[in-house]
Amino acid sequence: MRRKRAEWQQPLDDEILELLADTDIVLTPSIIAFNIDRSREGVAHRILVLEKYGMVEKVERGKYRISDDGEKYLKGELDASILEK
């Protein structure tokens, strides 16, 4: 399984997506940051980028889950460079 990354992606994006894929609950940027040992600000920024490209979905204010495209990307079934804002 080789993931097809886009130029806009950063390594932190994969960490965020992997954590979201490993849970069935929605998470806040603060909880994600705590669990992957990253800054809340950095995670919050990347979540917004991932949301713009459709890899995560906002469930309600400040809570997110991985989207179908995010799942496909993690499995190597989606080339992230084809996603548009």
C-alpha cells in the first residue's frame, strides 16, 4: 500500500488521518494533538486544510472525523493530488 500524496500535504496530515481512522468517535484538534504529541495550533491548521480538500469532515463545531476520501487515501486507493479545494 503506497499512499499517493499531493504537494499540499505535510507528514502531519497522515498522523491526523491515521488517528481519526483508528477511532469511531469524532475528535477535536486538541484531543488529536494530545494523542499524536503535536501542538494544538498545528493540528488545527492542518485539519482545516484537510477539510478543504475533503479528507476530513466537520461533524459539529470543532469536531471532526475522517471522510471516505480520507479512508481511501490511507488505503492507497486515492491519489490525493486529484482532490480540489
